[in-house]
Amino acid sequence: MNRDDIRSILEHEASAIRNIPISDAYSHAIDLIVEQVNRKKGKLVTSGMGKAGQIAQNIATTFSSTGTPSIFLHPSEAQHGDLGILQENDIMLVLSNSGKTREIIELIDLGKNLITGIKFIVITSDPESPLAQKADVCLPTGKPEEVCSLGLTPTTSTTVMTTIGDILVVGTMQEIGFTPQEYAKRHHGGYLGDKSRGMSK
């Protein structure tokens, strides 16, 4: 792979991020997270299958480290008892590029059956998909084409999902006034722990 190939991939990914649709849905999603988790003391539960699930796990850990308790729920394991992690005041953030992932659609139905009125935020490429129709808030990715040479491997789609997750995390941090002091409490070790403690003085 030469430098032009690398530059082309970078431009493709950057263009996909720039083309993420911007709407008031982000404010609505952040307001729901703050209300349910930071005020009502529920938690954010993320979920996704395959590569989208790995992004959902990353989003959960980033939220937890920045003052919003969050956990990843595997959609298949949810059907074998792990659904019991859901409690009153929880809110779910689910990821599916197609918006048709069977396990995720079933998870929404199971969650609503267990916790009446539980809210769902959905990140998907298709705002008209079955999953989007079940959501309280839908955050479309802009339906980017994968940079993979086959056009199949989740690459650009997961980059965009990660970016949307970052928007939600940063927006929530701003809404709750998350400080370096609070950050330091959650990061005892490592470089970030040292840096946050230095900022707290």
C-alpha cells in the first residue's frame, strides 16, 4: 500500500464523519441519558452484535469513566438470563448498521416487556429501518460506504458509530458539569490518573 492509498482511506473516513447528519436528536438523546442516569440514578445499557457490539462496549466504558454509569449487554446472552441486568430508570443505547439485526430488535421487545416504558436510543444507517421505528431517539450515521475493498467489512460504519458515541459522551459530560476532580476519582492509575489529579490541584 502506497501513501496515496493511505491518504485515500483517511479521506474516505474523514468524509464519512463530516457527513454524519446533525439534528436536535442529539440534544434529545443526551437529555434522556442525563435524566435517567445522572438524575434518576439508573444506568446506560449499550448493546450491539458483532463489530457494532464492540463499539457499544467501548461507548459503555467511556461513559462509565466520565461520570455516567454504563454497562454492555450482549443481545444473545440477554435471551439467556442477562436481560435481568435491566432495572427501573435504565436507558438503552443500541447499535446496528442495518437497523435489521434480529437479536437487537428482539432485545428491544424483551426490554420493553421487562421494564415498562424503558427508553431506547438507536444508532443506525437506516432511519426507516425496523429498529429505528422502535426507537425513542434515532441517530442516523449517514449510511457511509465501507472503505473495505469488498464493501462488506465493518470499517467506516464503525468509525462513524464511534464518533456518534463520542458526541453523546462529551455532550453528557458538559450537561453534568463533569470535572477533573471527578475524573481523578475514577482513574487511580496510569497516565490519565496522574494527569487528572494534577488538574485537580
